[in-house]
Amino acid sequence: MSECSEGIAAIGKLRSTPAIIVDWAGGVAEHDQKDQQRNTYNRDVNIVDMLNMTWEFKLEPTAEQVCEIERTLEICRQVWNFALRERKDWLNSRKCPINACSLRSEYILACDQPFPGYHRQAKSLTMAKQEIEHLRSVNAQMLQQLLRKLDAAWESWRLKRSGFPRFKKSGRMRSFLFPQMLRNCVSSEGIKLPQLGLIRVRWSRGIPDWFRIKQARIVRKASGYFVLVSLQSDVEIPAVMPHGHPVGIDVGLEYFLATSDGEQVKRPRFFNALHRKLKLLQRRLKTKVRGSNNWLKLQRKIARVYQRIADTRKDWQFKLAHHLCSHAGMVFVEDLDFRIMAKGMLGKHTLDAGLGQFVNQILPWVCFKRDVYYGKVDARGTSQECPDCGAEVRKDLGIRIHHCHACGSIKPRDVASGQVICTRGQRGIENACGVEVTGALVTVSSQLALKQELFGVTQGISNRTVRLVG
Ligand SMILES: [Zn+2]
């Protein structure tokens, strides 16, 4: 019990810190499997028994350290490409039919050659180290971690969750991970890393004492080098229980979101200015000789604008999430798969708006931090229902106003679906009594809803689309 109350005090402290958490889910993904299991949400007692966070800090490396980082990235890239080649060769060797030889693909490996899985590759890496000197000069665990990452990418391709892992061109490897950190690696001057030594860090916020530093990932971005520190704490935090004022949120492209309280939030205008800048720079790129110094300079400039857009978007979304949470005790969203939406006609705008990032990463995290209940509801036909009388109101999706013939209510379409989402969320809580509110049937329903939504958007705001492009 005392542990639990300590946990509440801890999260209270955490919830009062106003800073920005970089990536709530990302940090978890790279932990060991054991960690992942422990990190699961414990349904029986409604307690999150371990807190993982990833915080991002800017590094201020010296010139030598930059060289060392770049050298490490290059070695990582070579190891990645070699290991991927090995796997791909094995795969190609299995493609030939047994009873015939094709001209295109032959058995290029022995037919009883085992598949080069993670353990096999890690073993051969250890052996390769004895012969190749530059492999010895980088952290051993780091390279193992890389092989593990490749294994995960391979698995996810095998399970049809993502595409085939790619070979990386020179300069394409952007990060590496130190999977184990010393206990006292952090000081006011900077962070102590294996091989790289002490690197100065711009500590934009203090790391609380009750967090252990588990891992550190060095990332190269357009605006410099960063370190992503994975923090872990054993505090037990009771999961947020449904309480307070409920708000349903409908996200879309015409308005970024609409709440059941009638608030409609547009995409901020500063994106347009940044996109204009981007377009200008990209147009200028054509006049430069590919690969020349000026071309490279311009490329770097473009990369910085891209990062600026991503950073501002994230900042804006965090502020928006906090704004929503300060007026609500429960937040409900539709259970949509944004990856499907991004493949559609308006893919660019979907990605640009960052809807998935907002709904699936930032909003849940801010809700958790602000003690607001977060629930997902079935997305089927949220826009075809009247929030006031429950009658079915068929709307062609070009129609942006909800007008119910049964009860006569008139309101903006997005607000109406926000209210439907809100009602569904509340009903879900009543039925399930605090257990998850998801309308578990993700696949079919969300795809259907999505198709409708896409269709509607193309009809309704085709003139607006032009403006979004800049
Ligand atoms: Zn009605």
C-alpha cells in the first residue's frame, strides 16, 4: 500500500512538470522482451506497474566526438547491410522449384543451410570480430542490438505488418543504441557513453532521482546530434478511472478536430508558411548540379525545414492535447487506422496533419499525465447517426452540416459525430464498468468508416485542398 501511495506521489510530481515527453511508445519498443512483458498494463488491479519514458536532449559534441559518432554509424550501416544480405540470400536460395532449374534464381546456398536468425548472426559477428579490426573498435552490445533490430524488422515483414527491411545507403543510418548504461553516467557536464566518453548535453530539464537510466540512443538529425534517454521507474501508478466531464473527439482533415462541446480546431496557419518555404527551396534544387557542394547545402537546408515542420507540429499537438485535457475528465476518440488513410488519395495531407501521432501517441500520454480517462470507441457510422435522437441520418459526405429530420437538430457535421463518439464512449463505460472501452473490432469497421471519410473529404473540400498545399 505504501508503495502504491509513493507511486501516486511520484506521478503527481511527474504530472506537475510541464515539459514535453518525446516519445512514450517509442522507448518501449526497443527494450528487451522481458522489459516489455513487465511494462504491460496490469488489468486485474488497474495498475501500471512500471513507468517507461524517453526524453530527448540536444548533444554538444566536440569535433572529434562528431567524427567518432559518424564512424560508428558507418560501421553500424555495414553490419546492417551485411546481415540483411545474408538473410536475403538465404531467402533467394529457397525460391527455386525443387524439380527444375530456372535461369533467374538458383540454389546459391546448401539446401540444409539453416536460416541466419538473430542468434546465428550474433555468433558469427563475434567470430568476425576476431578478424576484422574496426568491428572491435565499437561497443559489442550496440552491434548485437542492431542485429536484434534487423530481426524485429524481418519479423514484422514476415507477419505482413510492414515492408521489407531495406539496405541503407551511405549516410542513411541515423542512430545507434547503447543498451546498457552505467549507474552514474549522467552529470551536470554531460553524459558518459562507452567509447565516446563524456559528451556535453544541453540539459533542458532535470532527470528526477527516482528514474533509472536504462538505455541511450544517439540520433543524428538535420539540426544536430541528440540523445534519447530511456528512463525507467518501478513506481506503481493506478490507471486513470473514468470520471468527470466526457468529451468526444472527431478528427479529420477539414478541421483538425471537433469536440462534442462544439469546439472546432483548424489546422494552424504556420504550416502553410513553412510549406511555402519548402516548395521554394525544392524548386531551387533543380538548378543545382546533383551532388555538388551547393546541392548538398540546399539539401541540408531542406532537411532542416522538414524537421522544423515536424517539431512545430508536435509542439502544437502537445499544446492542443493539454488544452483538451484541461476541460475534460474523459476523452473518447474513434478507433481508426490512419495507416490505411495515408495510403489513399489524400495521403500527403493525412501524414502532414499527423493525425495518427496525435490520437495514438500524444493524446493518450497527455491524458495519462493529466489524470484524464482515455478511451477508444467503435468508428462505425459515427457520422451517420443523430447525436440527439439516435436516428440514422444518411449524409453524403460532401455535406458538412448535420440536419436531422426526426428531431430537427442542426449542427456542424464534425461536432455531431463528436457527440456520437462521446455517447458511445460513455455507454461503453457503463457496460464494461471501467474495463477498456475499445470497440475491439478494429479492422473492418475502421476501414469502412475511413473509406467514407476519405470519400467525403474529396468531395467536400476539394477547393480547400489546394490551399492546404500552400
Ligand atoms: Zn435527431
